[in-house]
Amino acid sequence: MITRIPLRQINIRERKFCISYPLHDERLFSSIEKRGILQPLVVLEPSPFCVVTGFKRLESAVKLGLKEIPVVTTRLNEKDALLSAVHDNVNRGFNIIEKAHALEKMIHMGFNREEIHDIMALFSLSPHESVLAHFLSIASAEKPLKDFIIEHGLSLKNIEYMLWFEAQERHKIMKGLVSLRLTESYIREILEMLHLIKIKKGKLDGSVLRGAQNAHELRTRLKKRIRPMLSSLENKLQKIIKASALPPNIDIKVDPFFEKEYIDIIIRTKNEQETKALIKKLEEVLKEGHIRSILELTKGRVR
């Protein structure tokens, strides 16, 4: 039965059944601001009532200063209340943080492994101890990391990479990445390279992350840091190009990481006569061996 109770009768600090993350939902907040709470919260008796489901609605009600809220009261033990919270929200789906919170709460409430594995299956997770351990690590992570995971939609693999680092190191990483537009693959590659730097140096120096204008620039910088030979290859390339004395309308492009076995030769020409002259120049460069020297710098050749 739905009743309306004063908000002050709700124990708003009790979050033992709270799975939702983050709690603030702008669309829900705007809806409640305009029309009030349409779906009642489920709360445990007796007063002061403990919320089982409806924490986002409660959050909005508190921020809006509502005096009363609609509720359905129930009497359940802790385990059944938590299961009710999980199943009540299953239709909307759970993000990674919410799955982690649910599993952590089940551990703390003494659920057995079979019960936990059932919920993991509900979350489309493999019922393995390594997977459970990974999600428990996510649940215990600091709030800034959880916010970063949600904001960037990090995959489980990239979250695992983030957890390679200490909390202070993660703070440096997130600070360096927050303003960049990053794809999943860029994040993965950047985290892998940062981990290699940490292994090599014994610690992660945040300075390598500062000042990058975009993800590609940061990726290039990190590649140079972990592969000192890259700078040597670039110096050799510039010396060869300088020695070849190419005109400005012939450009030779090499993969910035010297990983591809081909090079791009770009000719900018306005007419047939100019084209013939540029081709003649390229023939000279070929005879002098400069093209061969550049190709020798690429993957699978000189290292």
C-alpha cells in the first residue's frame, strides 16, 4: 500500500542497500522537480525507515527540499532486502560500478558463493573467483576513479589496467587524461605504456602526462619515452631527408613509430612539365640511395 510520509522519517544516511551509481540523475531530477515523485520508494519498517529501492529519487527529493515522499513499507531481512534492490533495478540495467557495489554488499552480508554466482549470471558475468575479485577491487576504489569509469565508459579491461596503479598515480593519470577525447583503444594503449614506464622507473612521474593537446600527441610522447631508439631513428631520418635536398613539393612520410614497412611519397604538382621535373628529381634521389636508406629505418630492417 502506498503512503506518504515526511522525509524526516527516512534515515537518509543509511545506504546498506544502495546500489545505484552515481546517485544524481539530471533527467530524473528535472522530472521530479516538475511533477513530483511518481513511483514510490520501498522502505523497511520500523521508523526511521531504511530505503531499499529508490535512492536516486531520495537524492532528488533531498536536493529539492521536498517535505513528503510516497513510499511502500515492507518487512524483510537484510539479504532479502538486498536481493529485492537488485531485482527491482534489473530491467533498467546496471553499469559496472553498480554491479561491483551489489557484489560487495553480498559479500559483507554473508551470501554464499552459489547465491553470489547466481547474481553474477544475472549481471552477465562469468562466475569465477578472479572476476569476483576484480569487481570487489572496483567497489573499493576511490570515488574519482568510479566517476572517471562512468564518464569515459571504461571497459573491464581498461579498469583492470587502471587498478595496476596506486591511488595517487591514478589521480595523476586521470588529471592528465580528463581533458582529452579518448577512445577505448587509446586509453588501453596509454595505460599499457604508463605501466611500462612505472616498471622501468619504479614510479610514475606525472610530468609525462602534462600539456598534451590531444590523445595522439600524448601517445607519441609516451612511445618516445618507452622506446629511446625512436628518437635516434627520427634523427637519422631527418639527416637523410636533408641530404636528399628534396624540393618542398615532394614530401616523404614515414610512420611516426617506424612500425610500417612502407613509406608515402607525396608529389604536389600544377602541370605536366613540373611533374616531369619532380619525377626526375626522385630518380636522382633513388640513384643516390636515399630512398633505400629511409626504407631501412622502417619495421623489420635496421634497429
